[in-house]
Amino acid sequence: MIPKNGASNVVTQAPKRVSIAHIESGLGLLWAQFNHANSDEQAVVMRACMSNLIIYCDTPKEAEVISQEIAPIVDIHPARILLLVGNANPSAGPLEASIAIYYTALDDGWQVCGERIDVISTPAAADRLPSVARSLLVGDLPTTLWWASQRPPPTAGDVFFQLAELANQIIYDNVGWLNPAQGVAAMTRWVAAQENTRIVHNLAWRRFAGWRKLISQVLDPQATPGALHALHTIEIAHGPHALPMTWLLAGWLASQLKWQSVDGKRLSNSELVWRFRNNNQDIKIQVKRLPKGNPLIYHLMFDWGKPEQAGRICFERLDNERIGIVEALSTVPPRAFTAHVPERSTLVSAQLAQRNRDKIFENALKASNAMTAVFQQ
């Protein structure tokens, strides 16, 4: 038995190679063998499955990282996992499959909480992956597609569109996109075209949930009167690969506060600026990429001061657990707030249980798209 994650009680055995045609029978045999080896008069073996989770990635390297995240996911949300790799090098033929089960101890026995099916393909055979996935879904259960590729989903072509047709929910992550403007524009158009047919979720939305909560509390009119009305400058500093997430944060502010995009420009390879208008007030958002760090937001400053009266608050990430108010750059008392950086598996697990569209997120996407259109002029 191989522990998959220190924070999870879920374990598994080494995957077993099978032919595509024998995946279902192979899983049945694994289940029967486990049941026979572990059930007795005092213990039972229970099989649990709440949904299908299709995970698509481009390379074996991406799949290796995801493999370490499956155990904590099925620990919280038992599922049949289909891990598809579209740019691999199978040892025999264009497609290759392997199977495994995940299980955890219960008070009175064992629970099989995950069935995992890996299917890897050559680039030429990647268009066959959706049909393979379709035949392996557990009927009458909701299906989620986790698009784990670093390519923005709509730009990947037919493989994404066909997999999306199988799913009730699409999960993606815009951290690491090589062309953020293209990716944001393409994804926003695709989400708008869904017309309430699917739930779409960006992991970045949950990743900066702590920032959204903090901003809402500190700049609430009852806590800081007049700040939002007089706000004129926002400064954001982020780590490498976090521009799309920062973009979404700016879109959330614009959509919630009813700002209209005016213009934007790139100042350098690491800096850009957007300008908005709220009634007769101009708001400028300056964004800077730090030379090193994780894909996180590290610095966020709001300035609503006037020549006759200072008004400013500056937040900085202190570590992976806390965000603090910088006393020297703020006109409010220094404080520290809890803001844990969650693991990706935690974000995915939390979203699997969701079955409603998030209109606030979708409005933030629309505002982000408006910012993209202005920026590309």
C-alpha cells in the first residue's frame, strides 16, 4: 500500500496495466480481490462513488503532479477518476490504459472511495480520448471535467469541446497561461455562450477568496466611510504566472462596483495599467509582476486620499497563512488577517460538490473580458 498524501488516510496499490477493452472488467476484478482479501465476519467493504471526474492534461509530467492530488480529492469526494493524457508516448500502440482503486479505513471495515483509470495517448490519437471517456462514465452520476492543461480550454480545439459535452461542470485554472489576454478573451466568450447549460469554475476564484473577503470587510462603507466612493488608485503586485488571477480580481472589483473600462496599456514586460470610470471619478489599477515568488497576490494598495486628507490602506502577504496591513503605507491601524493558501486538491474537492452557477464569478469574467478588449486596442 502506498500513501498518497500525508494529510489523507487514503491509500492505493500500484496501477495495473490493462487493454482499453478490459478496463471495466479489470476494475471489477480489483474490487473483487480487495473485497475478498479484507472482508470477514467483523468487517465490511463499502464502495462509494458520488460523481465522475474527468481530468485532462497534456503531458506525463502534468499527470505525475496530479497523481499526488487524487487521494485527498477522493477522500473528501469519492469518485471515478478518468485521468487522460493527450501528449504521451505509449509503449505499445496509440493508446494505453492502467487502473487502480483508492480505499480508506472505516470504523467497521473499508471504503473504496475512488476508481482511477489512466488513459494516455500519442498526440495523433488524442482525439480518441473523449470517446473512450464516454464509454467509462458511471451512469446517472454528475460528471465534472477538470481541464488541467496550461492551454486555455477553448484554444485547445475539439478535444476540449468533446470532453466538455460529457460534463455538467467544467473546472479550469488560469494560473500559468502563456498568453493571458488571449486566454481570458477566449474563455469568457465560451462561458457566455453556455447559456446556463453548464457550471464553469476557475480555481483562481477560490484561490483569492481570502482577498475578496478581506477587501469587502475593510472597505465596507460602515468600516471605512467614503473610501469606495473616492477611490482613485489601486496598486497590485503579484508573483510569476499570477497575472490572469490578478486580472480576475480587477474584474471582480469592476463588476461589483459598476466601473466602466476606459483604456489600458502595457508599460513594460512586467507592468501594465488599466483605467476605469465611476460616475465622474477615474480609477487607475497599476499591476506589477515581481521577479520571483509563487503565483500569488503579494501586495494590494487602495488609495482614496485627497490633497487635504490622506486615505490609504496597503495589504501585503506575510506568509502562506497571513495577510497584514502595512502601517507605514496605511492610514488605518496595522492588523494581520488569516488567509491560508489552499492546496489545489482542496480547491477541486470543494468545487465538486457545487451544483449552482456563480453569477458573481461570471460577472467578474465579463468585466475581465471588457478589460481585455480595451487592452488589445
